[in-house]
Amino acid sequence: MTFTLSHFSAAVLFALFASVVFGITQRNTVMEQIRYGLYCFALFVGGVFAAGWVMWLLRR
């Protein structure tokens, strides 16, 4: 069985795992952990899109 990831799916998978860790370690209550984890996930994925656009503009 082979499992192949594209760059985007690998970045989203990293964002998911990192956001879970950040949410658990940085906040106290469960609601705060979930909210902060979702916030970090949105920032990670937004950063991936922003970096992609910057690299596309630099290549042009």
C-alpha cells in the first residue's frame, strides 16, 4: 500500500496536527482549546495560500 501526498495535502495535514497540539498546550478549557486550534488551523492554511500566491507572483 502506497500513500502519496501532494505539497498542499502535506501542508494541510501538518497544519491539522500542529493546530491540535497548539490548542491542547496553549489553552485551559476545552472550548478555548477548540477555538484556538481552529484559529491556528485557519492561519496555517491561510499562510499556505498566501505563500503560494507570493511564489506564483515571483515566478511570473
